[in-house]
Amino acid sequence: MTAVQSQQAAVAGPEGVMPSGSKAATDGVPRISLRGIRKSFGSIEALRGVDLDVYSGECVGLIGDNAAGKSTLTKIISGTYVPDAGTMLVDGEEVKFSNPADARARNIEMVFQDLSLCDHIDVMGNLFLGREVSHWSFLDQRTMRERAREMLDDLDIRIPRLNAKVQQLSGGQRQAIAIARAASFHPRILIMDEPTSALAVAEVEAVLRLINELKTRGVAVILITHRLQDLFDVCDRVAVMYEGTKVAERGIGNTSLEDLVKLIVGKGEDI
Ligand SMILES: Nc1ncnc2c1ncn2[C@@H]1O[C@H](COP(=O)(O)OP(=O)(O)OP(=O)(O)O)[C@@H](O)[C@H]1O
Ligand SMILES: [Mg+2]
């Protein structure tokens, strides 16, 4: 099995079935299911009992005004924060994460807005950071270079020079590398917090293409964005947060920009 094939097998899930197209299998067990999630920071109630389900092969947009609780919710899913109350199920099994490593062990990856890349090291180094391939205790540069190329080609990411320092790359290229790195951990759930906010038009399109590609491989994607127009290119559903509560959920075909804007500002609460 090549690295690419093993990555595809891993993202296909334990059933080994690759979903066809990007249609979500919403009738099965959710990849991730949250119920009654609460989180306070001192006197601030960041989350006041949030329910959310995300299925294999679908992208759920998570939107809401500043401080609505979007990042806090996804940081709970990715193990960065421990909730004060509520339950979290992965593939129907209850999980309790104490740290990001626990979430990663369940194939949950998060691409943070600041990307967590190291500017002063090159593309290949960033792709393999913390899990360098060594051979008799020497870093196996050739294997790493081949695998890095496979990781990027696999997602159709064009970065000409693997030895370019990340700080020399465009915002879109940096975002693509962060996503390729996350994808290489065989995520079954991938969370992206504002992946397109700082990008040029063509770069946004490339990132949205990547999201659609990961969906076709069965990855459950959660996308936080303030760019509401992006939702209509990649999302199957949209969940709207308002002051720590999920106030609405919409199938993407049953909503519009105007509808979402109203919900974000707290007009039109319906659940
Ligand atoms: N580590 C923390 N310590 C204290 N308060 C926090 C912490 N993280 C988040 N909060 C607070 O929790 C609330 C929700 O914040 P959160 O970052 O989840 O919002 P958000 O919806 O992601 O907003 P934005 O769109 O601005 O990124 C805010 O009032 C924020 O100040
Ligand atoms: Mg945030």
C-alpha cells in the first residue's frame, strides 16, 4: 500500500467504504455528536449547553458574531479545553479528552487560525514537524521529501520548492500546508477555524477545493468562517451560535445570506 492509499484507507473509516461524491451520510451514526456542552471562563459563560452533530463526508459551517463561542466549542472537540458539562460521542462512543493528543488519537485534527506553522523552517520540515522520519537515528531526508511531495500532490497542492521557508510563502500556500499537514494525520474529523479570512480570491478557492476534496474522502469537516459566501461552496449545513448558544441550524439549500446574517445578529432565533 502506498502512503497515499493508506491515507485514503484511513480517512475512509473503519468500514473502509469511501463515500461517493460529497453527499453526507446523515442517516448513520454521527462522526461527532455533542450534547449539552457547557464551558465558562470565570464569570463568562462561553457555552451554555450546545448540541451539534457532524456526519462523515459533510461540512458543517459554524458561524456567529465575535465571542459567540465558536472557537471554544471546536477547542473542546480538539481537546484543547475540557468542557464543564455535556457529553461528546465519536462514532457513537463517549469520549473525554484531557488534551489535544487524546483528540488526535481519535483522528480529530484542527487547523488553527494562526496555523501553528514554524516560519523559519521549510515546507518539508513543517509537514513532518514532530514526527520526522529517521533511519538509524539520521533524519531520512529522501523518504521525507518523497512523502512530502506525495502529501501535497495528493491534495493537488502546488508548492514548487519543498525547501522554501514557510515565511516566504503566500497566505494561501501557508494555509494549504497547514491543511496538508492536518490531512496527513488521517483525520476523520477536521476543524478549520477561519481558514480563508486572510486570503486572496484564488487562494480562497484553493482552500475551498481542498475542503471539498476531503469531504469526498469521508472526512467530517467543521468550518468556522465570517466569510458567509464560502459556506455556500462547501457546507451541507450551517449552525449559528449566539452568545454561547446554538440558535439555529439550516440545510445549506434552505437558507440565504440574508437569513444567516439575521440569525448571527440575534434576530430570527428558531431553536
Ligand atoms: N481562554 C479563555 N479565557 C477567558 N475567556 C475566554 C477564553 N477563551 C474564550 N473566552 C471567552 O469566551 C467567549 C467565547 O469566545 P470564543 O473565542 O469561543 O468566540 P468566537 O465565537 O470564536 O469569536 P471570534 O469570532 O471573535 O473568534 C468570549 O467572551 C471570550 O472572551
Ligand atoms: Mg474564534
